[in-house]
Amino acid sequence: MPRATNKPAARHRKRKILKLAKGYRQGRSRQYKRAKEFAERGLTYAYRDRKQRKRDFRSLWIVRISAACKTAGISYSRFIHGLNALGINLNRKVLAEMAYNRPEEFGQIIKQIKEVTQDSNKA
């Protein structure tokens, strides 16, 4: 009687790894052992960078808002404080988009914030 092996499952596992390693250079895409190492590393980076992307975008939005505020003569922290004081609930993504694509509307918000902060400074 022939010996039973687990050949089909093993082949599918190898194909899955080699498919993940497609596009890698040299032995990294053809040799199973090396492909497995680099595919696992790639998956690790992908997992980590999905979280990193969120941080990167938030910092980009903050930089854009801060630059727009500085041109209007107000600091970023005073701008955010003024937004909270006015009760304007816009997130940083929307504010950055406004500052970048609609500077006149963003300027109106800054004008409102300056009025509120001047009133609070007088009191």
C-alpha cells in the first residue's frame, strides 16, 4: 500500500507564501525558505504601518492647519482653543482640507476665533 502524505496541503501552503512574495527580487520570490522569511517580514511591516499611516496623516493635517493659522497671525494652539470655545466640532481632517482648498472660509473661522479670544482677554 502506498504511503499517505500531506502533499496537497503542503503545496497549497507553499503556493500561498510564494504568492505573497511575488515581486520580490531574486531568491526572495522563488526559494520557499527565503520567501517565507521576507513575506512574514512584509506582513509585519504592513500591520505596523496601517497604524503608522493614521499618525502620519494626523501630523500632516496639523502642519497644514498650523501653517494656515500662522499666515493669519494666530498660533495653532490658540486656534484649537478658540474652536472649542466656539463649539465648532470640525475634525482636523476637515480643517486641513478647508485650509488647503478653501482659504477664504478658513479665514472666516479664524476671524470668529480672534473675536472670541479678544473678548476673553478683555474680561
